[in-house]
Amino acid sequence: MACSSSCATQDCPNYGTCMRNKGIKTFLLQPHKGIDSAKDKKFNAELNAYEAAIRQGVQPEGTSMAKIERAMQISEATGVAFDAGAS
């Protein structure tokens, strides 16, 4: 079973997606010294962009925004999904 027992739709592809859909947060629940929320937001934005690229068949060289954007630009320019592992 991919969904939690309290999931309203019970059709999530995996447990992590189910938790994200419910808005469950496991990081930065309370402010803490040494945790930078700007870095956390940047990290999450990069992971979301990476996931979006992968779903489109693009395989960037890494998870940094610059590498993701470069892979997407190459894919758009060539009309073929970029695959860093193929080169």
C-alpha cells in the first residue's frame, strides 16, 4: 500500500508522494540555531527541478540548478532528452 491510512484519495504512487500531498513537513518544524531556511528552500527547489527534469526523460549531470537548467536547454535546443550518463 503506497498511501497512508488517512489519505483522502488512496491513489498516490508512493508513500513519499502521499506525505508531500498532505503537506507533512519533517524538516524545520521549529526554528533551530544553525538551520538556514533559505538554504533549505534552495535545496528543495533544486530537487523539485531535478524531479521535473527526470519525469521529462532528461538526465542532468547533477542536482544543482545550473546543471539542471543546462540539461533542459540542451534538450530543448536538440529536441532530444539530454542524458549525462550517455556521454
